[in-house]
Amino acid sequence: MSLRLLKKTLLRLGFWCLIGVLLLYAVFPFYYAIVTSLKPSGALFQVSYWVESPDFSNYAAVLHQASFLRAIGNSLVVALCVVTLALFLSVTAAYALGRVKFRGRGTVLMMVLGVSMFPQVAVLSGLFEVIRALGLYNTSWALILSYTIFTLPFTVWVLTTFMGQLPHELEEAAIMDGASPWVTLTRVLLPLLWPALITTGLLAFIAAWNEFLFALTFTLTDTQRTVPVAIALISGGSPHELPWGLLMAASVLVTVPLVILVLIFQRRIVSGLTAGALKG
Amino acid sequence: MPVSTTHAPREQLLLTRETPVQRRQVRTAWLFLTPMLLCLALVAVWPLLRTFWFSLTDANLADTSEGSFVGLSNYLFHNGSNWSGILVDPQWWNAVRNTLHFTVVSVGLEVVLGLLVALLLNIKFTGRALVRALILIPWAIPTIVSAKIWSWMLNDQFGIINHLMLSVGLIDAPLAWTADADLSMWAVIIVDVWKTVPFVTLLMLAALQMLPSDCYDAARVDGIHPLKVFWRVTLPLLMPALLVAAIFRILDSLRVFDVIYVLTSNSSSTMSMSVYARQHLVEFQDVGYGSAASTLLFLVVAVIAMLYLYLGRRQMEVRS
Amino acid sequence: MIKLKLDNVNKQLGGMQILRDVNLEIAAGEFVVFIGPSGCGKSTLLRLIAGLDSICAGNLLIDGQRVNDLEPRERGVGMVFQSYALYPHMSVYDNISFGLKLAKTEKSTLRERVLKTAQILQLDKLLQRKPKELSGGQRQRVAMGRAMAREPDILLFDEPLSNLDASLRVQMRNEIARLHARLSSTMIYVTHDQVEAMTLADKIVVLNGGHIEQIGSPRELYERPASRFVAGFLGSPKMNFLAARLHTPGETSLVDTPVLGMTSLPFDSSHLAAGTLLSLGVRPEHVSLKAAGGAVGIVVAGVEYLGSETYVHLETGQEEPLICRCEVSAGWQAGDRVELQLDIDNLHLFDNDGTVLERHPQAIETRPNEVSLRSDRAPAL
């Protein structure tokens, strides 16, 4: 074997090793959570790398907890409402920011970007007061409202980027056809923007589904909690003995839908994330 | 032809004229912006101002309207013999140190790892799309869940990490990752890096794909060593994107809450500024003091955000 | 009848004067072409008429009514965009009917109008297709159909053919001409292609640097350009310009050119001072060549063979070679020595600012109708 061929083979081998390590690093923790969740509680404390005989008792236990199912329901409602609200508010805003030149446009954009950088804890006490004043404390509405603080700037920013990329002449053609801005937006631009809407909506959904600080602070009772809080508060007999099998089963249950979504919409998510970050 | 010099006064009058379409568009623009602006005012601007105000009062969570104005005494107060307030609270400075420690180490690791992974995934190979999708998994997992998964993996008695390290012979006795004061910050960093490297990788990949390929062809034709090409061509061209990603991550890391709260709860060796502020706000119900801490955190973030906006503006100007 | 009138229209944008004191009248049913180099303001002028851009000063009148403040749909104009700008998510039918729907046209009328428009444009069989399933020429026709559907009195075209390939462009050009004949609506057409302008227009408006250089029929512009700019802009290969100096001003001018020598030309230069720099313009087809005997005459620098004709380039010591359009049969070759003959009826003399000097009517009778160059003078310069 010639030296050059040897070098090439080694290089290729090294490359695939790196890819392997990378995949292991990325996927193993989740895989391990699945393995753990499929073990009966007796076998939990024996480290093993694969499942010999899957045992679904943990899943059965989790799904029998009314509060956990309730939390999933709450999370779904909150996330879907937040996505709808954020998309509705940001579509009109993105039209204004992406298609119309007006004095103050830059200021509004900077403000939106600024809000997206707020530390959540900085508005915690003020928001707490607002929510209590509106009588929303310990309801899903408290979360729907408060989550707009991080979803709305993001959706506005990304949709503005996408909106700005649509050809200018299309809008002028609509004007020549006698369309009002509202008609232009809803009947000409929005139909072209639905891929972007899906992307942004998906990202907003993930962000809302995963949120923890507000959910922990603005809800009090089991019936109002969302999934992250419910999981964080799962506890065993003593603080040092967490029901790990149960916990992992719950974790897998709330994560699998997200992972599937991400794998399906990978391309769109990437375009949304980079539109939000790089093109700013 | 420079007519503008001769007709200057008339022009001033003319510049403000717009077509009915444009006038209506501008009016509609503001109309369309209003709901969004109102919403942000309600959930962001107003609460922020209230937080500033609370930080100057001794308000209590049970009834925030009861508080009375106490000036800056939440920040710093001299009662005749000694100082009190956040700025002399060792716990606060500990939280600041922890946050900075966390930010510097985790963002540093994330940017370096993210860049390396991006370079690796920028090479064309079969199954690249699948690998790219799979590395997104950590990003999609809720922070709480990833913290729980890792705290199970890092469990001192039954965790797989200790098991692995013991069997390889790296350590002789199990490590208490989340309880040991020396290790718990590392545990937090490990989890955060694992979760956010995909994000940085994505940004870097996107930036890599925007690089002009003719530069590389030219370098290849000239026979320049790939490492040299990386340092001289790739890295400088990637710098703007790298900077953006780093600042995004810095802003995120400074307000870190979930990972630390779930992984190590209120342990003082990992307590971040956000955890500290929330502890005072919610657990101790001391809205005044907690708001003061929040305000300080906000100021730190604001300064860095300002810096980012400034750099972003400059970059845009340079580009255009 | 005057359909559309521009009265001292001005447009500024960002401190730049885009259009300056534009005055123009367009008669009903006329086909008007705006032409000029890029950045001359021709597209802006069209957009002002459409209502997409604002008029800074001056008036725009349609049917005698000031429409500066009316919205596009109230002006009775339709527009065809350069990129077609078809709504990608709508079928051809919906694209054409969108404006009618927004105008709340009654359903049966709407259908009738769309079908009629589609029939005129031969789109009947494509009505259910989406724009991405159409060829370039079909998209172009849909764009026209959309502009026509509301039956506007004025149709605006913004470089509509520039996205098509050459052969399709010729075909579409003919279709537009036929469409104009059939609809007899007023059409305003922006292009930078002089062939389109010459073939389509009843009236050409030449714009340069934000003002109108000349308005006239294609023939007027070609044969009697009002300025050196217009003379040079229309025609291919472009008009030859020879530097000249006014020796003796008067109703007929005595002009000294390096190439022709001292010549008396039938142009009125009485308003100019002696010594003024002029330029003498002559189109390539108005130069004829004669073989010069022996070592005298102008040297042929090169010959371009185009099949139906040849362009002979002559080295005259000017900045650019003088181009002469000749019959192929003349058989000129590089290195030949020739004598020039210029057709005096088709000479143009421009003053220093580029304005044409008026031709003196009587002079034409009294002068020989050809000026010929004594060929031994040229090489000296």
C-alpha cells in the first residue's frame, strides 16, 4: 500500500471517528433517558447501555398521574395560544416593518430587538403585579400573556426578515389592482409567507413549551402547571431519592414530539434561526 | 445636473410630499404596529419600569402596592455603624462571580466547539443531512428535561458518567457532581454546553455557506496549506458571525436560570444572578430587594446589548 | 383629445433631482415610448403616472382632471411590470380577476371580462394554471391581461420585454403592437431598447438626466434630432460626430473641420460667436465612399461584415473612428484608401451645448448637395 493511500485511509477513518463521537455526544443522553425509562424500578441502579426487556411500568405510572396529563394539556394550550397570538401580532407588525419605509422604523426594530434581550427576571416583579391586577394569577392566561415577551420579538424579527425578501413589484402590482394594505397583506403576501409562518410558529412553540421561570412563578397549583414545572417538581419519598425511572419516562414523553418535529422541520428551523440571528 | 443648488429653498417644501398611497401606507404601518407595541408595552416596558420602581421601595410580594419609597437603600445603605444592601452582600457578589464564571467558560467552550463541529459538518459526506438533523436534538430538548437527564447521568451513586470513569480508571471513587461545591459549576457548564452547541453550530454552518468559494479555489490553486487558509481566510471572514453568536450566547448566559435551578437548586456555589434575584423576589417575598438585584442584572445585560447593537450597526454600515 | 398631461412635473428623492420640469401631452389612443439611458428617470416618470411614486411639484392631469392625489386604482391606469410580478399562488384566472374582484365587479361581468381578456391574449387554455407552470411569453401575456382586465384607459409598460430572450422579444413586440391596434387604449411604454421604441411608438419621448431631450415621432427623432444626445442615442451604429470650429457665423455657416477642411454649410449660426466649437453629425448610411487614387485618401482601418451590409471604419484622427454603412458588394478591405462623400441634406450641426443648429431653408437650393472631402487632408491630422 502506498504511503499516500495509507494517509488517505487514515484521514477518512479519523473523520468518521469524529462524526461518530459527535453523534454519540449529541444523541447519547436522550438515548440513555429512554433506556432508563424502560427499566423496572428494581433494575434502575444497575448501569446498562441498552434495554434487555422493555418494561413500560414507568410510562403507565406517569400516564396515570392526572396532574401530569393535565400539565401536558396546559402546556399544549399555552404554547398553541402563544404561537397564535404572537403570529397574529407579528404578521401585521412585520408587514409594517418589512415593507413600508417610515420614520421611526429603525427605532421600533431596535426596541423589538432590545426586548428580546431582556433578562426574564428583570420583569418578574412588574409582570407579577400586572398579572395579579388583571386577575390572571395561577391561570394559563398569565403564561400566554407573559410568554409574548420572548416569542413576540423573535417572531417579529424573523417575519420581518422574510417579509423584506418578497419582491417589491408584487406589492406594487397589488396596489395597481386597487388592493388596500390589509388586502395586500392577507391575500398577496401571507399566502407566500406560509413556510416562514410555519418555521417561526414552530420555533415559538418550542420556546413556549420549554419555558420554566414564568411558569414556575405565575402558577401555583398542580392543575395550572406546565410540563417543565411538573417535571422539575416530581419528587420521591425523600429529597435524595428521586423516582428516576418515572422522571425519565415523563421526560421522554414530553420530548419525543419535539424531537420528531425538529427532525421533520430541520431545514425550516435552521433557516428561521439563522434569519433571526445572522441577517439582523 | 446639480439643479439642487439653485432651487434649494423650494426643495425643502417639496420633500415632505407623499403620494396618497404612501401616506396611507405609513398610517397603516403604525396601525399594524399598534397591537404589537401595546402588547410589548404591557408585558415588557411597563413591568420593567415597575421593577425599577420596586427596587426603590420596600414592597412585599403579598401586596406589591404596600411598599413605601426607601431610596437607594436596597442597593446600599449606611445605618450609622455599618453598610447594608445588595452592593455589600457577599451572596450577591458570589452570584455575580458565578454568573461571570459560567458565562465565560460556557460561551468560550460553545463557540470553540460550535465552530469545530460546523467545520466538520461543512465537509460533504453521505448522510450529512441526517447528522445535521440529529445534532439538533439537544437543542430541542427542554432545558428542564436536559437538566434532569444529566443530573441522572451525573448521579453520584448510580450515574453512568461515574460508572464509566470508574471502569476506565479515571477516578477511584464516585464524584458528587451536583453536590460537590468544586464540581457543581462544571456540571452546570457541561449541561449548558451540551444543549447550546447545536445552536452555535447552526449559525456557524450558515455563515460558512455564505463564504465566497472562489477565495478557497484561489488558495487551493496557490497550494496554500489548509491550516493557513483557515487562520488567514476562514476565521477572519467568519468573525462577524462568530461575534454575533458569542453575544447572543453571552446575553443568554448572563440571565441563566433553569439549568442551575434544576441541577443544583439554590446551592450557593452555582447561584447565578437570576437565581439570586428570584430567590429574594419569590421565596423571601422581598420584592424591593429582589427588584434591585433584577435591575442590576438588567443594567449589565443592557450594557452588553448596547455594545452588540453598536457593533451590529457598524457592521451594517461597513457592509453597505 | 388630450388624454394625459404632465405640467412642469418635478421629482426629488434623497436630495437628488430625478425629474426636472417635465412637460408632456399624450393624446387618447397614442402609443408613447419613454426611452433614455439607465438612470434618466424614465421609469420614475412612469411610476409617477401610475401613482406609485409621488410628484414633488407640478401637475398630472388625466382627462383634464388633476390626479396628483388620486390612488392608482382611481386613475384608470393599468401597469405591466418588468418582472411581471404575477401572484405566484393564484391561477391565471385569479391573477387576471384579482383587480376586478377588489373593485367589487359583479360576478357575471367579471367572468365575461376575464374570458374576453384571456381570449385577446390567447390565454383561454391556460386559465387554471399557476404562473410557475407558464413559459416566459405566457407569463408576459398574463401580466398584460391583469393590467387590461379592469379596462383602464391608460396602460403602462415598464420594460416589459427585458426578461425575455431575443426571439421571443420580437414576437411579443408584435403582439403588443397588435394589441394596441385592437384596444386603441393609450399606452405608455418604458424601454431602453431603441428598436422597441422605433417600431412601437407613435411618439417617442427621449429622456436624459431627468429632463426631456426631445419629443417626436420615430422618424422626426431619427431624421431631425434636436440635440446631439438624441442624435447619438438613436441609431445603430450611432451617428458619427466630427469636431468643428465655427469660422464665420451667419445664416449659412463657414465651418472648419479637421476632416473636411473649410466648408460652407446651410445652418444658421448667426447667434454664435466665431471660434465656437461645434460638432458635425452624420449617420453611417449618409457617408459614401469612393476609391481614392494612389497614396492619397483616408485609410480603411477595419471592416465589419454583417451579411446584409458592412460597416467600414475609417481612421480620421478623431477620437472615434468614422463609421460608414456600405453595401457588401462594394468590397472594401482594410488598408484601402478612400475618399468620403457626405450627404449634405442629412448633415446635422450641433453647438457646444449639443443643441442642433437650425437648417437654413434657402441655402439648400444654392449649395451643391454633396460635400466631398479632399482625401489628402486627413492623414495630416
